[in-house]
Amino acid sequence: MSLTEKQTLLNRVDAALDDVRPHLAVDGGNVEVVDVTEDNVVKIKWLGACEGCSMTSMTMRAGIEQAIIGKIPEITGVVAINGIAV
């Protein structure tokens, strides 16, 4: 994937997360897109209250993954680089 293609994909992922961000902000949290790997796995970073929240695994499955993969089907998965280990 070229640098331009990667940046376009990162922008699309970030835009997809805009649907979820207001729900995270209610509890003082947010999420940041860190990278998209060569095999189309999105790496995110939990911010604010989300970083230490025990609900991040549910939020990941029910919110983050659905928001991203629902709009960008070429994404194969989403992983968090921080937060509570599952």
C-alpha cells in the first residue's frame, strides 16, 4: 500500500469513528487511530476515561469494530495498543 493509500485509509477510519466518539465523550473518553497495518488491521489508542475502563472490550466489539468494518469492509480487525488487558 502506498503512503497516499495508507493516509486515505487512515482518514476513512478516523471519519468512521466520528459516529462513536460522542458516546465515548459522554463518559470522558475518546479514541485515536494510530496505524493501519499492511494486513489492514487498525491500531487504536484509548484516550481519557476509556484508557482505564473495564468496558473497553465490549466497546471495541459493539462500537469501534462495527463502526469501522461496517463502513470500511477491507479492514480485517481492530486492536487497542493500550488500556486494560483482556
